[in-house]
Amino acid sequence: MEASLSIEEGVGEILIGEPELQARIAELGVEISRDYSGRDLLLVGVLKGAVFFMADLMRELTVPCEIDFMAISSYGAGTDSSGVVRILKDLDINISDRHVLVVEDIIDSGLTLSYLMRSLRARKPATVEICALLTKPERREVDVPVAYVGFEIPNRFVIGYGLDFDERYRNLPYVAVLHPDLIPPH
Ligand code: IMP
Ligand code: MG
């Protein structure tokens, strides 16, 4: 049995349980290790949500890998779709000629990653790809090429396994829908 918080605590229906998450991450690990065989990999995590996924994913990799992190600001109060995102913390590592895999928790409109990819490509990495645990295809505003996807989910606000609502719920080991009594930010 999975530990799960009660509805009173804001957690709605569990969309992806812990065993399902971990099984899919193991599959992604096999796939990525195969694709990058013979190459050194640099995982770039987008703070803060990707930390949990990245920690589990990298333990499934059999290729030599390093990690670094970036923090970016959201582009406003949910209505501004200019796609302008501010870098709050940049990479420590120079990525020129490196094989970079950006690890993200969820792709919603795609604006954040689209901006991030432009910034990373300008630094002339050997390759740069995206691995996202979750994607909401219905919400996409800009096209971002995603090489690895854990799960496609419907257009609902989700929490857990790194995903937050007002900075809470990141520690849940599963992905759940935010209870409808709490007003979602979009
Ligand atoms: P995008 O630029 O619209 O693709 O925004 C992606 C970011 O919005 C993610 O990195 C999350 O931080 C946040 N986000 C989008 N959907 C959700 C959700 O359902 N739950 C929690 N955070 C979300
Ligand atoms: Mg995020």
C-alpha cells in the first residue's frame, strides 16, 4: 500500500503510482543508456521540480554522467505567453562540445523549455535533447522536440514527485491531481 495524504490535505486522485513511476524511469534509463553508449552525458536539471526525477533517473544510467542545474523564473502570472524566461541560476559547467540532456518534471505550454533550449544551443553543445517525466500535449503553445517522455497526462494540475502547488507536495512519492477544492493556478 502506498502512503497517501487525505483529500483534506489537498491531494486528489493518484494519477501515477510509485511503482508505475519507478518502472517507467527504469525503462527510460535503459533507453538513454543505450542511445548514449560510448558518450559522456551531462544531465541538466531544471530546479526545483526535476530534482526528484533526475536523482532516480541517473541511478538507472550505465553511461558515465555528470549533473548540473539551472533555475529559471516563470514568465509571469500565467497569462503572459511572451516566452521570456529569466535565468536565476546558470550552469556551473561549460557545455560546449558536451552531450547535454535537459531533465524536466513537466512540459505544459512549452515556453520555459523552448527558451531554455535556445539559450543552451547558443553555447554550442555537441548535442542537446530533452527528457521530461510528464507532458500535457493539450496545453502546448510552442513546439518543443522532446526525445524522452515518461507519461502523457491530461490537462489537470498535478502535484507530487517534485511537482508543487505553492511549493508544497513535492515530497509525495506519486503523482496526484490537486484536489479540486484547491483552486489551480491555471
Ligand atoms: P511551461 O513553460 O508552460 O511548459 O511550464 C512548465 C512549468 O510549469 C513546469 O516546469 C512546472 O514548474 C510548471 N507546471 C506546469 N504544469 C504543472 C502542474 O500540473 N503541476 C505543477 N507544476 C506545473
Ligand atoms: Mg519546473
